[in-house]
Amino acid sequence: MVKAFVLVVTNPPAQRIVSTQLKDLPYVVGVHEVMGPYDIVVELEAEQLSQISTVLSDSIRVIEGIKSTTSLVAFPE
């Protein structure tokens, strides 16, 4: 199992809408709105890293209102 976290910066008025859209994506197991330099932290789990890469490029980064993303892949437990 591969676990990753995506740190998302949004346009301020779009934060809630983006959060709602992220919750419906495959491999997303958690969406948290946060304070600080990032607006949303997305937690993903998949069997293979390639699945996370695909959802990141094809589904997350294309959401209107997202300005930037930073991805963190966790070490296996």
C-alpha cells in the first residue's frame, strides 16, 4: 500500500468547492482544510505509486480553483 499527501493551494473563494470535488476522487481517503501556507491536505492510498501519479495529474491538478500542489509520498510502515 502506498500512502501520499497532497498539499493544495487554492484561490480563496474556491476552497470549499475544491474540497468537495477532491472527496469524490479515487484513492482519496481524507481531505482536510487547514491554515497556513497550504489550504487543503489530501490523503491518498493506493496499491501502486503509478495510481497516485495518475489521479494527481488527471484528476487533482485539473480542478478549477487549484493554484498549486506539492506531493509527499510516505515511507512504507
